[in-house]
Amino acid sequence: MDKIEKLESFYESEHPYKGGIALLREIALKTEAVEDFKWSIPVYTLDGKNVFGIGKFKSYFGVWFFNGVFLKDPKKVLENAQDGKTKGMRHWKFHDLEEVNEKAVLAYMNEALENQKKGLEIKAEKTKE
């Protein structure tokens, strides 16, 4: 299965949050990010660098910002992906379609892309064996 088929399968499969992730995709496609598919989720890149991804889970769906630590977060919606472990990644969770504010999500996505252009990123640390 090629990348386009994987993306379509992700977005078209039946899931309680099918409408929510479709809306997030619609918003993401309004940006200059390139749609890709990595780690079984849609990932949006700029110049080959991961900027944000869209995910669906049992109790929520959302947007993951790979270097979200640099986002201003005026709405105070971003959470650390894994406290104590994740340094840069932040996510914005939604529990239903009505929670998605299109203008706000687009603003966060565009800010993440601008931050990537500025080179703001936290490099993954090498683990010592």
C-alpha cells in the first residue's frame, strides 16, 4: 500500500472520531505543510521536517506538534505528550467535533510551521546503553 492509500485508509476507516480527524485534515491542508504518513498516522512536514500530526484514539482525537514547546499557546490547550519524558512535543486533544475551533487550530498549525522555518526545534537526545 502506498502513502496515499495509507492516508486515505486512515481517514476513511470507521471510527467514533472520523468526522473530527477529517476536519483536522481539512484545516491542515490549508497550510503549506506536506502531508505524509509515518508511524501509522498522518504527519505534516516542511522541508522534510516533522511539524505536526493528526491522531485518533479510544477517548479522543487531536493534533500533535513535534516542537510544540515553542508555540505561544494563547488558548492554554497544549499538553506535554509524556511528562518527564517528552521535551518538545505537545498535543491538543479533542473529545468531540464541536470542540474544534477551525481558526484557532489553523493559527497553531501555521505558527508551528513558522517556528520550523526559524529552526526552532529540540533535538532528540541519544539514549545511552
